[in-house]
Amino acid sequence: MNPRCTLVLALWLCTLLTAFADDAVRPFHVAVEEKALADLRQRIAATRWPDKETVDDASQGAQLAQLQALVRYWGTDYDWRKAEAQLNALPQFVTTIDGVDIHFIWVRSPSPNALPMIMTHGWPGSVFEFIKVIGPLSDPVAHGGNAGDAFDLVIPSIPGYGFSGKPGGTGWDPDRVAQVWAQLMQRLGYPRYVAQGGDWGGPITGAMARQAPPGLRGIHLNLPATIPPETGAALAVAGPAPAEFSAQERATYEAVAALIKQGNLAYSAMMAARPQAIGYGVADSPVALAAFLLVHPGFSRWRYGADPQQSPTRDQVLDDITLYWLTNSGASSARLYWENKGRSPLSASAQKTAEISLPVAITVFPDDVYCPPESWARRAYKNLIYFRQAEKGGHFAAWEQPQLFTEEVRTAFRSLR
């Protein structure tokens, strides 16, 4: 064979093999080195603490005594290997999309008619948020349910979070992640599926519905973008609630206004402005990382493990924080706020909900950061097929109320099977 032809053929084969390698779905196993855990414990023991807060509540951030008790347990009695075993008991994979490795849990139901669903976590959450609902959603019969409610589950880690890769360039906003999720579901061979999300999972899942990739049948949100434009304008200038509001709308407005006034959303402004500056501290100090993650208003009712009946438990929250530490994802996860360019995840206009024509289902949990009324939801989503205000639960709904969350997701998607 002509040497030139041989070279051309070799280059073609190399390109072909590279393409196949990029499309490969590779098994993944968590195996954190013991020296990384020893380093974590050593850093915890060497913590230099600030002085005590000057108030009797958490308005200045994590309270010293509570955080010290949690960190003391973290550095002595907490066992990451149990969390690692939980993950490794599930089918985990990695595949490369748009140049970034995407880690995901992929649990296929024993039911042949299961509905595929991709579920997206938020910040400061992770795939650990969904651990308790994987069994009931994928195998309802084994958990007292009906086979007709079964789901195949795809639970990815957002790029820059957990065991997914960290993007090396800019442009990784919720819209781009949504496009990657559609490619992931296509790569896994699903011609039809649904999507679910809360926190950042809300804008990402909403973007999927707006983009309407082939196969997506509908979405379920537990933190929807419903704030109307004139409401957002009034909130921006700390004005009064519009006079025409109903009692429920007024209550929601006042709750969001108080959230802003009290600085409970300041963490998001910090990450949106200077994610790298935050990264230096949380990459170096596990206590700084824990204190920063726990500032999220979703943890406002969490008692640092003092209540053994509370969900999530102390160990479960530490599983999540330790995942951020071990993957050094403090800065990379914060960049999603920067990439979002200040677009409010709660604003209907910022999230372009008017462009969504696919079916939308919503569950509002009463202890979430805000509880939109049905009137706002129907105005924001023209094809709202389900809306319910749950009787309990908060921001981390699947983590806090797994049974109720499972029932809501089953009911929400029943008409789309």
C-alpha cells in the first residue's frame, strides 16, 4: 500500500477510535485514598476558629458552638467509607460530553415499562440528595407501590460538582448543562423520557423543557421560576406588594422580600460575583467549606444533627459536605452562579418560562426558600398539568421527605406515561 494512503488510513482510524472513546459509557467506582481522609482529619484538627458571633441566632452565619460540635464529630467519628459504599452499591458511570466527563448514577427498573427520568440536584446538594428515593422510584413494587409507576433513573452530577469533570472554559450555564443532559439521555438510548429538578435542577430542567429536545415528554419542578416581572421589579426596589395581590400572593411577596432584606440570599451574590475568591478559602479549609455550604437557607431549620429524627441526618449532611471537600469542588460549583449572569432562578421572565410548551408539573414544599402560589405558577407555565402544595418538606425535598417526594413524582408524571 502507498505510504501516503497508509498514513491517511491510520489517521482516519485514530479519529474514529477517539470518537468512539468519547461516546463510551464507562463504569465508575468511588475509591478515595486513605491519605485524603487523613489530610481532612488533620486539617479539621488544626482549625483556627473565629470568635463567637455577637447575636443569639444564625443571622451572622453558622453559630460557633453548633459548628464546632458538628466539626468535632466530622474529624473523629464520621465514616466516609459508609457513604462511599452507598454510592458503590449503585450503578455509576462516566461519559464524556462536550469535552467534560459527566458522572451519573443509572438505575434501571425491573419493570419493562418503566418511564426514564433524569433528575438534577442543586447547590449545596449533590447526587446524595436522591439516595433515599432511588429504590421507591425505580422499583415501586418492592416498596409497596404499583409497577405502573416505575422509573428508570439517570442522576448526573452537574459539571463542576462531585465526580463530574470541571469545565476548563466559560459558557457552562444552565442552558448548556440542559443540552448536555439531552445528549446524555440520547446516548443512553432513551427515545422518550421526563425530567425532574429543584434548586439549580429547576433552571436546568426548565431549560430542557424550553429547548424541547426530541424525546422529552414533560418536567416536574420543586422550585419553579414563577415570580412575575412586575413582582420582581417591586422586590428589586424593596417596594410594597402590588395592591391587586391576593392574600396568598401578598404572603409570598412578603416572604421573599424578607429573605432578601435579611441577607439570606447573599451567598448566591458572592458566588455570582467572585467564585474564585470563595474557592481559595473553601479549598484550603474543610471548616470554611462546611460553614459556607450550611449558610444556604435550605438548612435554616436543620439542627446540626442535634435531632436524631430529623432528615437529613448529621451523617447524611456530612456525606454531602465531604463529597465537596474530596472533589475540591468549592470553586467549580460556585462558577455556575457566575455563569448564570445574575438571572434569578425564581424569575419567570429570567428563566423564559413563557417559551415552555411542554407539560409542566409542580410541587411546592412549605419550608422551601419560597412557596409560590398556584396563580403565579399558572401564569408562568402555560401548560401546567399538575400543581400541589405539599403538607411538609423543604428545599431538599427528596432528602427530607423521601416518601412524600416519591409520591409527588409518581403522581405528577402518571398522565405522561
